[in-house]
Amino acid sequence: VELMPVSPFYRLNWPDGTNFDYSNDRRALTAQIARLDPADIAGYEQFLAYSAAVYEEGYVKLAAKPFLDFKSMIQAAPALIKHQAWRSVYDLVSKFVGNEKLRQALSFHTLLVGGNPLTTSAIYALIHKLEQDGGVWWSRGGTNRLIAGMVRQFERLGGTVRLGDPVVRIHTLGIKATEVEARSGWRQRFDAVASNADIVHSYRDLLGGSPRGPQMARKLAKKRFSPSLFVVHFGIEGSWPGIPHHTVLFGPRYRGLLKDIYDHGVLPRDFAIYLHHPTVTDPSMAPQGKSAFYALVPVAHLGKLAIDWGEVGPRLERRVLDEVARRLIPDLHDRLVTSFHYTPRDFAHDLNAHLGSAFSLEPILTQSAYFRGHNRDAIVDNFYLVGAGTHPGAGIPGVVASARATAGLMLEDMAK
């Protein structure tokens, strides 16, 4: 697997034409802040120090630690209180910087893990430090090559991967998971089972034959779930070296748009777009002389936005492409070679995502750590979970940390 550095990490663009290139080049980043408001440079340094502190407490120390009982939450409480975890990321950022565009630039990251910057715990400001230290990377050939590398390693270790035959049931006997059954009828006994499926699907459907499954599914269904996404994949003629790998096209509203998505459950007339342009880093992602993109728009999940995506999808695709054309590629429609879109309904149908949520449980303070899905079930004691709905949460760093926590538990339990 070849990892390729991406710089800038993102270009942030506002409707008035303002650009902000976000990276871990301290001198360049300071210059970007100065262009917005020189008075905020000192405040940014204070924010960075805060981000580093919560990164150490919230990610290094706690991300891969399983929170299986309330005692573990109490032990973490002093650090959460010290770092004002009850405040939102946006509120915390606003304490340090005054420029509204800079506030958006330093708070939007929670959207990458399904969180509303206006309500997500300030602890998630650690994402800034995570990126500053680790950088942003692309795996040549696409994320699928990273997955393929993991599969090769798993098989070297003696693992077997079965594809194209979805699991439909995890059988139990008492408080033990005993067998896994696939759609084809294949069944096999196991000493332990770990599910990386959607957490509600894991309990409601896969453990549906056990009393524990429906009970836990009902409990989870009462929680708040993150929004879904509307994604337009498209390929166009030509190369576009002036459009970075990652661009965020902010809309005319920030707070109002977030409330429409997270609270009101409506489909707004305006939107913010995350534009992904992998061919600027890795030309192999498209045929020669062409470029690949996708444009991603956060939308409310199916539980809040009950619309016919078969009817709305094509119209919204056109609106999204129109906005990309207006802001970046004026003759986009003339250059368009291919396009298709992916809706909340597809997240629900293809990925068994509850309510079509793209990030599972919303990462608010009361749904974090002990209050999030546990890495090992409390009743079926050899059933383990991993992924966005479990501690610590969504996003590749979060899911990898959940895998570390879950794998550690499994190794520890099976050694007994």
C-alpha cells in the first residue's frame, strides 16, 4: 500500500470567493489566518494548545480503551470536566477566535464523523491536533487498495475471507454466541464473534433470534443518529490541477444550515459541498485526459427526512453539479462523461445503516465513551462489536481505535 501525502489538507471556499488552504505547514497556516484577521493568530495558538491537550487525554489515553462499565466513565470524568467537554466545538473555537470564517474553518471537522459543530462535545477538537501531527494521506489506487492490503495481511496470519455471502444470523445458546449463518445456508461454529456491521443491524437482525438482540435494538433506536449523505460521483473531460484533492464549498449559511439538517429534518435550498478530487493526487484514478470527482452533501437521515429519493435524487444531483459548475468548473455540464448519485436510501439498503445514517450514533457527549455502543456485549459475553456505532466513534481514526479496543478485549478474554 502506497500512501501519498495530500497538501493542502483542504481548501475551504466561501460564496464571496474567499479561500483558506488548511494544512500543517505552520507558517503557511499562520499567513492564511492573518489574511482573515491578524488579531486571531494568538487565539489560534491557544486553540492549538487546547486541541493538543484534548488529543492526549481523549485520543491517546482513551480512544482504544473500552468503556464497559460506569466506573470507567467516572475515572475519565475529571479530564472531561477539565477540558470543558460540555461545551460544543463551535462554542469552544469561538472562545479563542472572533472571525466567523475562521470559526467555521476550525469547527467543521466534526462533520467528518457525523457530528454537528454546534452540539458535538469540545473534546472532538482533538481532530485538529490529529491532522496536524499525522497529516492527510491518500492510498494510491483508492481506499480499496488499503482494504486489499489489510486482507492480504489477514490471510498471511491464517485468516479466511468470505465474500458475496452476507451474514444473516448469529446463533446463541444462553449467553454465548455459538454459530454464524450466511444467506447461502453456510453455517459454522466459533468461539467468539465480532460484528463490524451497523450496530442496530447487528442487534436487531443478526442477534434477532436471541432475547438480547431485540432488547438492545429497542434501546439503541431511542438514541440520536447522525445525518446521512447525498453523494454525486462524476467524471469529466480534462485535468484540473487548480482544484485541490479536498475542497469544502461552504454555503451562505452555517448555523442555519446545520439546524435544518440536524434539528428540523428538511432539505434546504442551499447546501455545503465537500468536493473530492483524487485524480489531482493520483491520475490513475481516471482514464488519461479525464478526472474523477465526487460531491458530498450532508442531509438529514430517513427518520427525519421522509422523501422519495427516487424522485428527488436526480433533481438534487443536477443542483449539486450546477453549484460546482458555478463555483469552480463553468463548463462542467459540457465536459461531463458520467455521473451517478448515492442517497440515504442506498446507505440503508446497501449497508444496513439504521435510518440511512452515514455515521451511526451522533457523537454528542451523552452518546460517547460508556454511553456509546460497547466493544463487548454486556450479556452475550463472547459477542464483540467494532465500528462507527461503538466507542470511540466514526471516521477512520475512530474506527481503527475501536478495532484496537475490541481486539485487545478478545485477546484478553480468550487467553483466560
